[in-house]
Amino acid sequence: MYQAAKGQTTSIEFMMVSGVVALIVVASFAFYDLSARRTDEAKNRLEMEILANDIMDGLVRTNGIPGGWEDYPSSVTSFGIANDPLVLSPGKVSAFASYDYQSAKQVLGIGAYDYRFNVRTINNTVVITSGQGPTNPKVIVNPKRTAVMNGTVFYVDFMLWR
């Protein structure tokens, strides 16, 4: 009966173990890359949610800077469409809706993101809108608030997307 030399067996075992270790290392790097990518996506989404909620709260809770910006739209440094918190000014809402899109993005400080602003009745009928609707978005956040304008309850949403 023929027996293999012990040195050959050790080499074969070493090659097999090396292959398994290499496979484990490659799988670990792939898992790390996937985890890092998902963490970045979650972080980016959270940043978008914070930004969209901050913008929404600024819109529906403040009257903007300066307070009468709707009469002098070129002077606006911060949009606000409310006379009082959650009590909307029809003039400010109309002025915001008709404001130039690119200029509004600059004042809002949203950079590479796009937005869509809507005021809806309680029956979900859009009565005022501005901005652009999403086209092939990767991420959408859409905070909503309930507010009053001219004694009527409306839903206000500010969709931010990229």
C-alpha cells in the first residue's frame, strides 16, 4: 500500500485552509462595504428629514425675515408663511408659491435637493403648489403639518427629494 509523504499532505491542507481564510476575508470586506453604504444612506436620509422638518416648521410657524417679505420678495432671507404659528397668511402663501424655484432653493438652503410644496384641503385637494415633482428620486421625505388659513383647516406638506 502506497502512503503519501507527510510534506505533501501538509501542503494540500495549507492550500485548502488558505483558500477558506481568503474567502472569509473577501466576504468580510464585502459585508463591511455593504454596512458602510447602508449607514451612509441612513445618515443622509436622517439629514434630509431634519432639514425638511426644519424648513416646514420655519414656513408654518414664522412670518419670515423680514416680516413683510411678501411685499418685497427680493429682500427675503428666510421664508415664513404664517401670521402666527400654524395660522397661515394667504398673501405669504401665494408669494411663496409664485417665488422663482431656483431662488427659493437658495433661500431655503437646500442645495442639491429639490422640493415640492403643497397646501391641501382636508379632502386632499391641492389648492396651492410650488416646486417640482420628483422624477426618479433616490430618497423622498415629506413632513406634513395641519394649519389654518382664513378660518379653514388645511394640510401643508413640504416634500424634499434627491
